[in-house]
Amino acid sequence: MSLRWALIALLTGRPMTGYDISKSFSTSVAHVWHAPDSQIYPELNRMEREGLLTSVEVPWGKKGTKKEYHVTDEGLAAFRAWMESPLVPQRQRDPAYLKAAYFDFADPAAVREQLRQQRSYWEEHLAMLERTRASLVDRSHPTLAARIEKLNQREAELAVRYKIYAYDGLIARARTELAWIDDGFTLVDELDGC
Ligand code: VNL
């Protein structure tokens, strides 16, 4: 359900074709709301049918055309209403934690292997978040740069500062995951009698 708000959030920056949405989503909004293309395209169709988005045909390639999606006034109003509605906390749902609580059912070698995989995922993810944060700070991120083009100085400042705040939270979480994974290695060694 939140996917539609994530898509409107992105489209408030500038109107985009489905293809552009898919591309810029993955390097921006996906960091706070991950969704595969297989969910994005049908959701865009639904949102258009419901009047949250409208589309115009734009030239594409030599002869073709593509739909470019725009947020409607109704879509923007619904997004603002959602933004101001109470936040529903998401309950814990992460296989890494489910597994950790039951590592006694797995061979220590398998546990270590999974910890190694998690560590490399989080190391890469953290590096990507830090790079993205830097591109928000210097305003070189293309999605952000297009968004702030049509904003005044104060509006641009708000748009940038809140995004950096979100990334600061994501980066802190990634660091906590890495520290927890290190604790996992220490614990398996201790319990495995190394
Ligand atoms: C935007 C640009 C959002 C860059 C981002 O992450 C980002 C945006 C939430 O302008 O919507 O990394």
C-alpha cells in the first residue's frame, strides 16, 4: 500500500515515464521503500485508474510514444493526507533475526557462512548509502537535482535536509547491523569451543 506514496513522492520531483520511474526509483526512493518493477508497473496503472496520476503520451525512440506520468491535484492531496496521518509502526520481520534466534539448529560452519554473506551485503550497502548521502549533500544526485530545479532556496533546503536525515538513519542502522554481525562471529566462536 505504501508503494503508491513512494511513487508519488518520486513523481513530485518531476513527471516521468514508467521506464524513468523504474530507473530513478532504484537509486533513490528504493533505499527507503524497496519494490521490484513487477510491483511498480501495475501500481502505476492502478494509480492512474484511481485518478492519483494522469499520463500524457510523449515521443519515444524513432516513431513510438510512451506514457509520461504526472501527479494529479487529487494525488498530491492524498499524498499530503497520508504524510500527515499517524505512522503505523512496522512489526519486526527479518529472516536474519529469525535465524539468529535459532542458530542452535544450524551447523556452526553454516552460521559462519551466513554471517559472512550478511557482512558483505551490509558493507556494500553501507558504502552505497554513504555515496548516495554525499550526492545529496553536494546536490549532484540527478533525481534530487531535477527536483530542486523548480524549488526556491528555502524549499530546496528542506527537501535536501530531510533526505539527508533519512540517510543518516539508514547509515546508522547499517553500522548497527555490521556490529551485530561481528558479535555473531564472536559468539559462534565462543559456543563452538574455538
Ligand atoms: C530523492 C533523491 C530521494 C535522491 C532520495 O532518496 C534520493 C528525491 C529517498 O528527490 O526524491 O537518494
